[in-house]
Amino acid sequence: MSFHHFFTGQSCEGKCGGKLESCSCHVTCVSLKNCCADYGEYCVDVTPYSGSIFGGTDFVVLKATFNESSQIICRFNDEIKTVGYVDTYSRGHCISPLLYETGLVPLQISTDNGTTFSRHGAWLSVHPGKLDPSFKATIINATQWQYYGTPKVGGPLDMTWNISQVRAEKVNIELWGYMEKGDPYSESWQGKWEYLYSLGRDQPNSGAFRFVPKTAGKPFSDWEVGCLRISPSTHPDGTWNVQAVWTEDHALAWHLEDKFRQDSAAWALDKCKAWDQLEETLPDFLSEIIDCPCTLAQARADTGRFHTDYGCDIEKGSVCTYHPGSVHCVRAIQASPKYAAGQQCCYDHAGAQVLTDDSIGGSTPDRAHDWGSPPFVKPPRVPGFSHWVYDVLSFYYCCLWSDNCHYYFKRRPSSDCRTYQVPKAGVVFGDPHFITFDGVSYSFNGKGEYTIMVSESKELTIQGRTEPVILTNGSMMKATKLSSVAMREGTSDIIEVRLGNPQDHLQVLQNQTSLSFSEQSWMDLKGVFVFSPNPTNVTVMFPSGAGVELRLRGGTMTTTVLLPEVFKDSTRGLLGKMNGDPKDDLVTSDGQTESDQGNAEGLFNFGASWAILNESTLFTYDSEHLLNSYLYAPKHDASFRPVFSIPEDLNDPLGSQASELCSGEGSQYCRYDTLMTRSLEMGNATRVSFQSHRSVVEDLEPVVSCGWLSPPTNGKKEGTRYLQGAVVKLSCDFGYVLWGSEEHTCLGTGQWSGETTTCVADNLRGIVVGSVIGALALILMIVTLIINSRQHKRETTASAVSDDGQDQISVIF
């Protein structure tokens, strides 16, 4: 790295991020080669750049120089201080502290024992569940650890660690516990990690430790979740913020009181009931969490709102310890607004949602989101740990250490999907081709920087930069491709994803600073999450539920924007107005509608109208090329005229190859890009991107759910599918008779067919039938008596009439 220092006295000390009169302390100065001479001394990078939220990671300050007399103090988040040191190579070191938050944390470094903090950088604090295993100590046979003391589970416990993580010949093995105290949802509610006791002192740093657990007495046994720390034995027991490696947090079954080992089920049931009573007093969070997607396909496609639950991942063999019968679970990315609650959704091998009403492996909502939520620090927003206290330990009490899951599922019932609404997807791919949220497809080959979409009401802006396609021989083609996408929601960090150099990877920038995903694939940033499992795959997620997927294929970027229903009628830009009406998608920035999708010139003018302004740009300009081609040039290069169509050349050998490669729906995009760029690779990338988009659209097709159907009391049901067309059969237990419909079908109206089903006891039926027969018999008797009575009256009357007649005859004659 070379720095240019133009004026003596111009220094970056205390000015990182600024641009001075004659040189720069801004991160872009490195590539622009106008840094102040001491930029690397004061605006520092560190390695490793990330570590566990537990702290204890020893990291090196790069490029800055230190001397033996330097007294290093490292300050995190402007308040938490740890003691650093200088090594034999004159490099400064810091030790990361125990934090109660995840994400990038401001770092300042002092060399005068904390009097002044002149060096500035950042540290990434990582949720233990998302931390690379190489950074953690491993508990061998986790099931044995977490069931220890239950029937037939005992013996020695084993753990291992990477000895390079602890720079010492002798180590201490310490138990630390986590607990939350104070009234829930009050100012007094606090979470706290504390040192409890040591399991071993002055142990050789061999990378392995075995012990036979003993029960803990009061008050230590009150701590039911915690982890073990391996640290140099040169420090007193329980010293905070020293170099160390930690196990993952886990249920401390192995150290609980004697009562647990004597009768673990009874002990756990008491705990379960106490938790159930506590839940009765706490606010209802279920009404404010997002509903689950109806299918596994929807859950995996809705990447703006849901992300893989690392405890049940189909990509990693579906090891679903807490959700037997499920093959994949997702978690809602954002915590609920008021109570910071989380949602979890699990699915079986057929892609159907698994519900707790049907299975112990069903998905469960969480009072505390596993990943925490800003501003973190206090319950229930402490990442991981609050979730353990309110949602995981209770599962052990009620379901794993005793057989009383009905208590747990009463408080943590699965959410079905009756109110779930799928997001809409729009895409930009190839030489740029666009498919709007409402399905309008067109091509726009302008060169410049444009608004892909904007929603003023939701404060979301996504901008795209296009550049000419350059062939391998250096020729510039009359075609463009997407080279960078920048985005922001509200006051979030600005995220830019662009083609790397060379163009075999995607580069991610946060507020113009390049991010590395070499250590971690997930980053919690200000108002945005970024996930990059590999160099060609980036997903950006915003609090509104909007998601932006960026994929590198064949040297081109494909950008998919996923917007939830709350964006309806609020979007403008190259991806149109999301309202289900394709007729108003091609509207220019000044409100003119381009109604002819076949008018290439008209479409070009439509696209050009969405050129951005320098005042509103979100892009980074960190090279002479970008400055001259985009910042200091028109945002839409009117001098660049693309080729709108390619005449067929029967003698072109690439034509037959393109015909072979490009077929079926969307073949026109594949063929155009192949022939225009003279590249089968790019044509194939376009084909794959189009097919991928079609798959996403199909996966996100709305489905109708009728909701969970309960079996009748004293009966059972066959079938656990609740979507349109599903059939559920109901039957009664022995000694009961079914009244109502035996079979119910989920209708397109979201209602179940048939009549309400009940099971009536057989003897009750006899009583009812007997009563009916008796009543009928009684009625018959009454009717018979009435008939007989009337007949008798008629006979009596007739007899009287006959006697009078005889008398009259006698008199007359």
C-alpha cells in the first residue's frame, strides 16, 4: 500500500473517515492513492476481524507500529476496555471483551494506558451459533452433556479445543453461567454472565479435557445455562476479558443439584409448572409475530423475511435435534417490534409445515428471538442468551427432561400460515433484462446509474450501475451489464454489491468500506443484515422484510428484489409499480407511460428517465475510472447507443450453438446475450438466471390454507396437511360413535367441507335411541287412545240417534 502525503502536519490522528485539505483519511483513499501518510497508522484494520460474543479473541492491529513501552488499552463501543500488549515483532494486540450484542462494534486503541484513543477500527461480534467451529471449544457428545443426570446418562464428559486459540502452556477450565434477573419488560430486567467455579487449574494446554461432573450446591446450581472457558492459568480464576476459547452455551444438566439426579423427571416437572405460571403473567407476544410460510418452497424463497435455522438445515443433513420429523426450519429474520419475539417455522420431507398440535417436532415461536435484536444489551434482546432463558430451558423442563410437552406447546404453539402473504419478485439479469414485480419483461441496455426501485413511503432505495460488455479481446460491445447495486432503507448503512476485480467474485461494501466474509458468512449491521455464504452469492435483508439477492453468473450480476405486501402501490423505477397491474409498470420518472413493450426506442427512453442524480447517489467512487465515467459524467450516457436487435446470420457458427443452448421460455434473452456478447458462457448465465427467477415465482405462488383441524374429543384424525385439496379423515375411539362428517376437504375458500364432527358414547346413543323409541311409543299410545275415544263417541252418538228415530216412528204411526 502506498500513501501520498502532500502537506506536512496533515494527519489522520482522530480524523479517520474524513477528507482533509490535501490528503484523505477516508477509506477510499487507498484505491485513489491520496491517503495521508499516517492513514494506516491511525485508521486500522485487525486480524482476525471477528470473534465470539463471549470475547477472549486475541487479534493483531495491522500496519500500525508500536514500541515496547506502549501501554495498550482497547476500547469497544466507547465504554468496554480490555488490556492489550505488544509482541516481539512490535505489533499491537487486543483482546475482545464479553459483549451482549452482535455486529460491528467501534474499536479505539490507546498506547498511553487509556489517556488518549487515537487509533480507530471495528470489531465484529458474532452469535455463538453462527461462529465458525474452529473458533470454539467442542463438547463431545452434546446429548450426554445436556441429559446428564437423567436415567442411564452419566460417566465422564469430554471436550476439545484448538490449542492455538489459547497462548499458554497451562490453562484453567472454568464454568460460567448466564442468568436474567429483575421484572421482565421493566428497567430492572438485566442479563448477566458470571464466573461460577473452576473444573481444573493448571491443566496442560493439550487441546482436550475430561472430567466426571459433581452436583453443585447452592447458589451455583441455580445457574442452569452456561458454557466452559479455557484460559491461561496465569490469570486468577474468573478474570474478565482475557484470551480464551469458549464452548457453545448449553443446558447445565451435568452440574445441577442432587434433586435433579435423584428424580430428574419430577424436578423438571416442577420447573415446567413454574415456568407455565410465569408465562401466565407475561405479555402475549404471539399476536405480533409474522405468520409462517405455508410450504418449504415458500420459506426458502422468501429470503427477505426468513433465513435458515442452523439447528435444522436441509443443506447440512437435516440434523434436527429439537424438531424430530422435520427436515428444515427457518427463523423470521426480524424480531417482533414491541417484545423482540421470534418466529420459527419447520417443514417435513414433503414440504408441509409441521405443527406442534400434530408433532413434538413442530415449529415453535420464541419469546426472545434467538439472534437478538437492536439495540441488544438488555433482555429480551440479548443474542442467544435471552432465548435460552425463556424458550430453550423451558423446552428441556417440559419436553426433554420430563414428558410434559403439553405445558410447553400451550405457551409456544405453532403458527399456521392462514395470514401469510407471499412477497413479489422482480429481477435484473444478463445484458440487462428486466422482469417487473407484476411480470412485465423488457430489455434496457443503457450505460449509467439508474433507480432499480424506490419506495418513498418505506424509505427503500435500490440503485443499479451498468457498464459496457468487454470481450476477452478487449473490444467494447454495444451492450451493457449490471456491475453494481447500492441500497439503503431509512437510516440504515448503505450496502453496495459490485463486481470484483477480477470479475470472479462479488465485493460487498458497507458505507464505502469493503467487507470481508472470509471468517463469517453473516453480518449484523446498522438497519440491515448481509449474508454471503460464498464469493458469488450475497443476500441483503432490511427491517421492512425487503430482500435483495445478488448472484454472480458468467461474469454478470443477477439481482432479485423481493418485496412483501406492505410495499403494494408504493414502488417506482425500472421494476415498476407493484400492484398486480402490469399496465402501469413502464412509467417514466416524470409520470409518462410507455405502453408499447415492443418499442425498443421507447423502452430505452423509459429506462434513461430513471437515471439518478449525484445528490441522491448511493454508490462508491473509489477509482479514477468510476470518478470520470460516472461521478463527473452524465448519469445516463446518451452517447452510448446499444444494439436493440441482432440480425440473423446463417453463416454465423455461433447461431446454431445458441439455438442448441437457448430453448423454451425466455430463450430470446439467452440468444440475444449469446450473439451480442459472442459468449456462450454469458448466454448460459442468462438462461440460468431466467430459469431461476421462474422457479422463485413458482415457489412463491400463493396457496390457500384452511388451518389446523382438530380431531374430535374421544377421537382421532388421519392427515396433517391443511392446504387446498387436502383431505383429513376423522374417526372415533372404541365405544364412541361418529356424528357429523367423517371426511373434510380443504376448499378454495379457506374453509373445511362437511359438518362439525363429534364422537358420542355408545351407551349414550342407546339412551338417546331408547328415549326416542319410548317417546314414539308414548305418542303412539296417546294417538291410539284418542282414536279409540273418538270412535267410542261416534258409536255412542249413532246409538242415541237410532233410539230417537224409533220413538218418533212410533208416535207418527
